Amino acid sequence: MRISRESRFDASHRLAVTVEAARRGALDMVMDFADLGAVVRAAVLDRWDHSALRRRDDLLVASLTTVQAAAPERLVRFTENPTAEELAREAFEAIDKRLPEGVRLTGVTVHETPTCSSEHRREDHR
């Protein structure tokens, strides 16, 4: 059994997360949607929403660091260019670490627009 939850961040990005469990819990659910939302929020959205997402060696990082001095956590640096593909991979890694025992992350999709997205599935995971 699988469930999915979608969240929004920054301009028009959407983040869809799908999890599965072989056995449903005491309430006959894979996972409570609110609990899944809390995991996604803590793992990804609290860091990415309304933040500048940049590659670590981006020439703008030095200037943004100065501008963001009052809120340095709003400048998120990535090893790779933060494309939809990279964001999906990074979100997968961050969310996967926080799920409760018995619940398995199967995929994360980052939508940049209503018609453009990138999906990272467990089988894509390095």
C-alpha cells in the first residue's frame, strides 16, 4: 500500500512524496498524512522554502552571504547545481532518513511548473 502527499515551496514549486509500508499500523494506515507532512517540512521545506538555492561554487554565493547576513540559513548551498533533478535527489535523501520504522520512501517528485517535473525513485538512489 502506498500514500502520497504534495507540498508547495517557494515560487511555484511542488514537492510530491510517496511512501509505502508492507503492514499498516494500528489505525490501518500506512502513515498519517499529517505525520508525513511534518517529516517533509522538517527534512526539506523548512530549509528550502523562501531560500536562495545555489551551487556551492556559484559566483553569487559571496554576495548572497552578505545580503543574507541576518538570516544565513536562507542561503542553501548544494554540491551540484540545484536543478529539479538535484532537488528531487536531495529531498529523497533528507526525507528517507526521517521516516519511521516500517515506512519506506518510494519516490520524490519536484515540479518546477505545472507541466515540468523530475522524479527520483528508490531504484535511482545511489
